[in-house]
Amino acid sequence: MKISERLPVNLTMHKHEREVADAEYRYLVQRRDEFSQKIRFGTLALNAGSLIALLGLVGGEGSAAIWLGFTKEIVLYSAIAFTVGLIFSGISINAQQNLMMKESGDAAQKAISLNGLVARYDGEHNEENNAEYGKHMNAYHEMPLTGFQYSNLAIWCQNFAGGAWLAGILMPLGNALF
């Protein structure tokens, strides 16, 4: 008697889990690649836009910068805040991309593990095959969840980057208003 004949319900469940794992793996790889492309373009646009805006405000006689509340000190502090924000934004982007690569790898390993687990069902129901089946089952259950991982570093850096941008904006506005 084969393991599949002895455990048909488990086989059906594992086949379904394998299909879900394969679909999740393909989705995570696609998401990773799309996210990476958006990040690269977004970072380029953000840097270019920040540079153009800064040059436009302080260029010429600097009347636009003065009207918006920029002094030489505030220009320096805002530029520092924007630069710090860009640095932390870059760290956040890289941390998130690294997580996505890890998660894609975890999903691939999960799909491979399920393929091996389902293949075990074709073996004869004996002590040796049962031991191998149990070993594969335990390894599968110890794998990290995919689709639910997160990076504290990415979250904190992204929030800090937003705060730095807000500080860079509020300094001249506060100076102009008060």
C-alpha cells in the first residue's frame, strides 16, 4: 500500500497547498520586480525634483525663497532635512527590497518543499518512507510564512524620512508665518 492510499486526505491538502504556494511564489517574484522598478524611477524623480526645486528657490535673486520664508540658515537646515530624508528613504527602500527578496526565496523554498512532500506519497507505506515523509512534513511546517513578513527597519526609516521631509517644509513656512 502506498502512502497516498493510506493518507488520501493529506495528499489532497498538500496538493492544494502546493498550488497555493506556487501561485504565491509567482506573485511575490512579480511584486518584487515591479516594486524594484518603481523604486528606481521614484528615487530618480525625487532626487531630480528636489534638486530642481532647491535651485529654483535660491537661484537668481532668491526672491521666491525669501517670499517662502527661506533665509540662508533655513535653506541650509531644509537642505539638511531633505538630504537626511532622502538617505533614510533610500535605506527604507533597500530594506524593503531585501525583505522582498528573502520572502520570494522563502516562497520558492516552500513550493519546492511541497513538491517533495507530495512526491513522498508515491512511496510505499513502510517505516523508512514514513520517516522520510515525517521529516519533510516537519521541515515544511517550520518554514516561515510568506506574504506576511515585514521589516521594522524599512518602516522606521520610511517614517523618519517622511518626518525629515515635513521638517524641511515646515521650517521655511513657520518662518514665513511667524
